[in-house]
Amino acid sequence: MRTVIDILGWTGSGLIILAYALTLFKNQKYLHFGKYLNLLGGLLIAINCYYYEAIPPFVTNLLWSVIATLTIYKTRKKKPK
């Protein structure tokens, strides 16, 4: 179980780094994927932190995921139909 939790944590870290990297490209074609990568990455790191009872980073990553969710919601709400 510990190995699975470690893999989830490292995967989450990678997703957040990838989301940040997408903001650095001049071509904004894939920028909207960053919101989803932040959401999933934050949740995966939060699971890892919860398992290891690391409460401060758990809360930080949970809030990171909430912010990403709100951003996704606002973006979808603004899209014209």
C-alpha cells in the first residue's frame, strides 16, 4: 500500500509541474489543461499527505484542488453557448 501512495504523490507532483510548464509556452493551445492537471495533482498529493499524516501540506493541496475546481467552474460558466 505504501508504494501505491508514494506513486500517487509523485504523480501528483509531476502533474502540477507539468501544469506550470504549460503556462510558459507562448502557444496557449494547451493552457486549459493546466486547470485539470492542477486539480488532479493536488488531490493526489493530498492523498499522499493524508496517508503520512502530514496535515499542513494536506490542507494546502486540498485548497489547491478547490481553487482549481472553482477555476474550472468559472471557465465553463463563461463559455458562450
